[in-house]
Amino acid sequence: MGSITIEVLVEIKHQYRLSWYGTHGVIHWSRVYENGMRLAEQDGVNRKVLQLFSIFHDSRRRNENWDKSHGNRGAQLALTLRNYCPLDDNEFSLLTTACALHTSSRNHDDITVQACFDSDRLDLGRVGTMPNAEYLCTPMAKSEEVISWAYKRSLVHQLPKNPFDLSDYDELGLV
């Protein structure tokens, strides 16, 4: 079972200011989730943190362009919704660190935080940019195979049938 619940998605959607299906919305989050699950195959990467990062990292954006503090606001939203996050204190700290730093730090010492950064950066095709291995952190993300796989997926602006591994997602009016 994944760490993302319908309840936390509903809470995020209620306060989300941008288009739910926009450049930084739920379709992007679903690809970040899938990228993260692939990167979680690396030793030491925490899947639960990656899953929750996918929905919190851009959840407090104020616009689709440059928004310097959106990562910090996403971390603050995670703190507000802490009871929806099945993480211990260390895991939760990794989540908020990854959210807060995902646009301002190039790398991090922790492989889970690195994988969070990479899961987002691998989805740059949605804004017309091919991911560059030089700006990725983990060995898997830097591979040509993963970059190509993620880039091709990033060009499709469509919510997957079962985003975030939630079979009842569409039944609750979130799509």
C-alpha cells in the first residue's frame, strides 16, 4: 500500500491555487510519483518519502512560472497535514527537506532527498527541456535509459488510469 491517500489529495486540492491539470498540477505529480518509484529501486531510497514528495513539492505554487518560495510552502503544507503522512519523524524530516530544497539545491547528502530531486527533474520534458545528467543526483537517474524513459513520458499530458496507485481516484471526483 502506498503512502498517498484520497484524503490527503482532497486536502491538497482544496487549497491548490493553480489549474489542477496545469504544468505543475496533478499530472506532473503523477509522473514525479512514477519516476520516484523507479528511482526507489536504488539501495537506501525511502519509497514512502518519495511518494509524498510527489504531491507536496509543488502543492503551494502561486504561479506556473518562477515561484522562489513554493518548495518551502509545500513543506509547510506537509507540516499542516502531518497526520495524513504515515512517516516517522526522520522520514518526515526528509520529506520537508526535499520539498523545501528541490529548486534551490543542486544535490544533497541523503539518497532519498537526491531521488526526490531527480524524480521532479526527470519530468522537465513537460516544459520543453530534456533532463541533463549533470543536474541529476543519483546514478540511476543519470543513466541514458532512465532519462530517455522519463522524457518520453513527460511529453504526454494525461493523467494515468491509476495515479498514485489509487484505484478509486476517479470515483471521488479528483480527475
